[in-house]
Amino acid sequence: MIRLNVNGKPGDIDVAKDTPLLWALRDVLNMTGTKFGCGAGLCGACTIQIDGQPTRSCITPVSAAVGKRVTTIEAIGATPAGKKVQAAWLALNVPQCGYCQSGQIMSASALLAANAKPSDADIDSAMAGNICRCGTYPRIRAAIKKAAGVPETEA
Amino acid sequence: MNRRHFLTATSAIGGGVLLGFGLPTRGEIRDTLTSDAPFAPNAFLRIDRAGKVTFVMPMIEMGQGTYTSLPMLIAEELEVDVDKVAIEHSPPDDKVYANPLIGAQLTGGSTAIRGTYVPLRQAGATARVMLVTAAAQRWNVDPSTCRAQNGVVVHAPSGRKLGYGALVDAAAKLPVPEKVALKEPADFKLIGTPHRRLDTTGKVNGSAKFGIDTRLPGMKFAVVAASPTFGGRLVSVDEAKAKAVSGVSQVVRLDDAVAIVANHTWSAKQGLAAAAPQWDAGPNAKLSTVDIVAQLARASEKPGAVARHDGDAAAAIAGAARKVDAIYEQPFLAHAAMEPMNCTVHMTKESCDIWVGTQIPGMTQAAVMELTGLTRAQVRIHNHLLGGGFGRRLEYDGTVRAVQIARQVRGPVQVIWTREEDIQHDMYRPYYYDRLSAGVDAQGKAVAWSHRITGSSIVARYFPPWLKDGVDPDAVEASANQPYGISNIHVDWVAQEPPSGITTSWWRGVGATRGTFAVESFVDELAANAKQDPLAYRVALLDKNTRAKAVLQLAAAQSGWGKPLPAGQGRGIALCIGFGSFIAQVVQVSVDKDGTVNPTYVWCVVDCGVQVNPDTIRAQMESGIVFGLSAALHGQITIKDGRVEQTNFGDYRVLRINETPRIRVDLVKNLEAPGGIGEPGTSCVMPALTNAIFAATAKRIRKLPVGEQARTEA
């Protein structure tokens, strides 16, 4: 048994301790908001936060989360940064297919929680690990700025 | 059936009105699919006694915004709040939910708005007229004194009001009006305004359900591995070792694949590693991309089926002042949608339930019926939002594979492709080999154009009736109908399939993406050969094509075309006419000394006729540009020793946010027929990029991807 604290709720799950958090969340806890994209930490679709740090759940064993706070897309709206990010995402119609957006929002929320006024370079470095095949990057950038209250520069 | 549309109105189960309406369909294809069937209504609008409007979507949402723009068409004429229209995925039915431009239940080809712009408005208007008539009868007044607004019928003289919900039972009993007037575009309140997407709330809080999010009581998880070589066979698996992994319950052997079934995906993955499947590599064990390209090159030396023949190109080239030749090559591509392939199946003796995201529910159902012998009623497809389509989910191979596995498993099972499996067992965008020649006069003006296209026919496999006089219209798209005014044009096509086991399929922008790259690269070469400005050279050849000229000139103006740039930078332009839309793009690149190409800006101008949701048009251009740049810069599937070399996003690179250029999209406003917007953004950007690289470096990229070709030799 592994004791996890997911979105403020402690609970035990019966998986091997090397099981990636991604599959524990999706297949055991049926929390499907966190997405499988590559299984190798290359695409960011599975991004969650552990103690506020954006983390690729597909390569993070459940044992690494013991004693820590795991936050997923299902609860990020309860954080001040997450709430702002979700609102900006809706206002700018960021999602297209939407599959990668859980991970994008988890990375963006972690960025804003740590850095209230990110520069373009800050956005690049915080978000470069999150792939979007629909190419919503220009809107992701604009939405992060909107959430941060940073003016958008014209193309 | 000549009537443009056909409507029925019936009482809905539980009360309310159910309006069924037929979308006009491309006759020849419809006949092939449904020759014995009467014309049937093929989209449904339901209004219940609470006034709630539900629209059963004939198309599926895969990011392109169709779950917003199609309800906008209905709401505009029905006079309801589009934000309150409930949307349901349609069940499988190739007749009832046929795409008007395709003839089957298919989302693709940038057809949704083109196919439904008029009929969905007619449906909305018809329902509105019936509701108004019902209200007028109730009040015993002339219907012309009543109007509908925001889900309510109002009798203006008396101020009486009735909500749609109170009128639906009466409306359902009325005859369907033969003809209803549609709004004039000047009266549109919704169409043409940027409206927020209706599908985003669940996409920002994790509650949106994709096929892979299916969860059923007792569901198992299976990870599949197919033969790593094309056409190989499974020889053995170590079942004992696989089952020794905690959670693994079953090993499913197929001729050319194995699946490990477990209580979660990680166990299944561990089980697969332990099973260490052994394969007979089969007939393609030594195959490599080089062999396939050599076959294409040889095939392209012989004449093909003629797609266009104006004047006498061969004679005009022979007699021209100069001849310009070029060969372009475009690689196999994977789709790499963010949602890896997956399908959940619950198979019993009497039924097969399937949870999947698909662009073709009806064809998928038919394939499962054939595989299992079950009846249409027994095969139930539960469609989902698609975590990206790009053409990959226009195929049912994943569902067939999942059913092959599930028929050996008790209870529901979710079959998942790892990313590596998804990339190595895709149905690839075909490799194309284009041979172009032009004769030019002393001033460099093109007097003759010859284009031979060699490659695989997706149409011949997917839907042979679309072949016309031996020519695959997709294979020659944007090539046979290239827009430049040249007196002598010859375009032919040579069908050359890759070795069996490699299946080619649709990829965003389909034929227009391949054709536009060849044509727009070559016309750029002709301009360079003539020492003329690439924009001016194109415009001179587009004499009568005012829409094409206008988008080119506007894109150029936005980009500062002609203004000098520092060394190592350049601008390239391209035109794409496709899917009923006109698009021009200018890409600006900066090329580093080590050959790294950085696209810094893209200016995109779109004339897609009537705009339904301008924000969606912009979004699709941004999307298509990023998708096309990813492929043009990095995308290729290569084969060595019979297997795909690429495995995951590390070696199948796609653009990331830090590599994405600034994108500016301008829309041309007019009232031309609406054009498609999902695909042409991708088609246009590839040659605009390589033309920009030429402007920056004088290096002409004739073979995609760009990769390291822009490196200047030391």
C-alpha cells in the first residue's frame, strides 16, 4: 500500500512503488484529467504538481510523492494561480482538441504561482516541455500574460 | 432526390419536437453507399418541453471548432442562445449522419461548414417558423404579427409571449413548411461574430472525456505490440514471465501482434517487457526508405494518367528559350496526435460496445460487423471528443485491432498504444516524388509547365469510386488545378504503392499539402530564375484570379515585403487555393551559421468567403501553421531493416512554444461561399518556409524535411 495525498485527500492505493503516478491517478483512482501522451517525459501532457512543482507524472514513481502534496487538473482551479489561468484559457479560447491542455494549465499555473509577471523568456522556459499538436502556443502565451496582467505585444 | 433539403417533424420521446433534416449529398457517392435506401433525414435537432435545444452533431469535434460553428448556424436562424444549445455526439450511421460533401459519416476534408452552411440554417429557420405558427394558432393571430427571439415567440401587438418549450408539442403536429426564408447576411447577429467555444469548460478542468478516459466497472487495460517490421509475424512470447508481473492477467496472441492484459496500464507495460515477444521479420526485413524512394524515382520516368492537358507542354518546353527542372520529395509522416491511439471494447456473444474517438463512426461499425459477424444493432459505437485527428482517426485499424484482442478477453478492456507503438504503426502520409519542368521565354516568363506526380493513392484503397479516369483527385490536388496562367500545362500522375504492409493515409491538408509544396516551390524557382520578385512573378501569372492576388498582396504588405533584412534572414511567400478558400502566407526566417532555421514571423491572410466564427478561423490558421512548420522543419518517418526508425517526440520532433513564430492572421471579408479552414493553413506554410530559406541563404530545399539542409558548408 502506498499512501498518497491527492488534491488534499489522503488515501491508500495498492500498486507497486515504482508505478508512475500517471497510471495510479488514471487507472487506479480513475482521475482521468491527467493525460498520457508519451510515457517518457517528452510532451508534458501528464504534468501534475508535487508540492507546487510541475512534475511529469509519467516518469515519477508513486513512491516519490509519499508525504507530499499532489495537485492535479481536477483541483488546480482551487488555487489562485490555477483559477486565473483557467479563466484566461477560456477568455482566449485556448483549447482546440484540448488533450494537452491539462498539462499546459498545470505548467502555466506553477509558473504564475512562482513568478507573478513572467517575461516571454520565462514563458518559453516554463512551457517548452509541453507539446500541443493543435499549435495553440500563441494563445497559451497570450493567456499566461492575460492571467498575469502583463500586456500582450502585437505581432 | 432533387430537393435541396428534406425535413420531418415528429413528437420526441418524452415530449417536445424532433426535427430531422437531410443534408444535401454528393449524388454519385451517396448512390454507391446507399443505392437501395430512400433519402433519409440525417441530422437531428430536438427541442424539449423545457425549451432545451439539443443538436446531434453529424461531425465530431477534434479541435477544429465544429462544436461551436455548427450550432451557431442553427441558433442564428432558430433565434436561441447558442451557449445553451446542448450537443450530443451522433451514433454510427453512414446514411443518417452523412457528411453532405462526402456521402458518409465522416469528419474531414475541411467540409463541415461547406457542407452544412445552408442546410443547418434551413433547419433552424424551419423549426422557428413552426414554433411561431404554433404560437399564432394558440393566440389565434396572424403569424406575421409574431416574432421569435431568444427562445421565445412574442406577439408584439398584445405583448404576449410563449417560450419554445410551451410550443413544441403543438409544433410537432404541424406540417413542415416547404420553403422558409433565410436571413440576409446583413441581418446576422451571430454568424460572423467571434464567439467563444462551447467545448472549452471541460477542457480546462480535466472533465472533458476523450476515448482514452473511458472507465467501466471491471475494465482491464491492455498494451499492444505489433510486429516491429511491416508484414512480420509473432513467433513466441514468454507468457510465464509476463504473468509473473503483478497485475497481469492474460496474454493475447494474434498473428502479427501481442497484447498484455492487466489491471492497469503500467502492469500491462511491464508485462509486455517481460513477455519479450519474438518476431519473424517477414518479407520486408531488409526494406529501407532508400528502396522506396528508388522505386518512386524509377516509376516517375514513365508517363502517368493525365490529370490536365492544356496546349502542348512538351513541344513548348522543347522550343523554349530556357528550361528549368526540379524534383521535389516529401516524406512519410506520422500524425502523432496528442491522444495516443486507444480503443475500449466490451465484447459478448450478442454485442460489441466500443468507446473510441473516431472521425468515421459508421465505417468503423461496418468494419466491426464484418470482423465479428454481429448485426448493426449489436455493434454500438460510443464516440468521444478526439484528442487530435489530423486524419489518423479517419481509419478504423485501431478499433479492429482492439476488437481482435477484446474477443479473447472477458469483460471490458481498454487497449492502449504506447507513443512508440502509435508512431511506429501509424498509417502514414505517403512519400511523394514530384518531377517538374518549365519552359521559359527570354524574359523568364513561363510558357510551359509539366508536372509528374508519383506516389501512393489513398483514394484507391479508401474509396475507389472517387478515382476519375484513372486519376486520383487527391493525388493531383493543387497540382492539376494550379492557378497560374500558363498556356501549355501537362500534369500526370503515376500510382506507385510502397511495399505491402505499409499503409498510407490522410494527413492534414491531404493532397493540397503535397501539391502546394511542389507548385509553390517551383513557381518560386521560376521567379528566381527570371531574377524577378517572387510576389510580382506570381501576381503577373494570376491575371484573372482577383481573390488569389488580393490575399498575396495583403500578406506581402503586412509582412513589410521588399524591405531589406539583415544577412541570414529572409521572407518567403506562398499561395494555397484549396477547400474553397484562398490563403497566402509570408514566413520570415532567420538561419543560423550552423544551419538552424528559426521561423520568426508568419503573416497569414485568409479569404474563406462568409465567416461563421472568425475566432475559429484565426485559431485554425495558427494551428495549421504550427502543424505545417513542425512537419516541414523536422517531420519524417524513415524505415530501416523493415521497421520505422522514429519512436517518440525525441526523434519525431514537433514545434514547441519557444520555437513557434509570431503569427498574425488577417481575414478578408466578403460574401463568397464559405470555404474550409482546418487544412489549408498547413498546406500553405511549408513552401512559404522553404522559399524564405532560399531568400535567406540561396539554398533551395527540394526535399522535406528541412532538417540540416540549410547548413552552409564549411
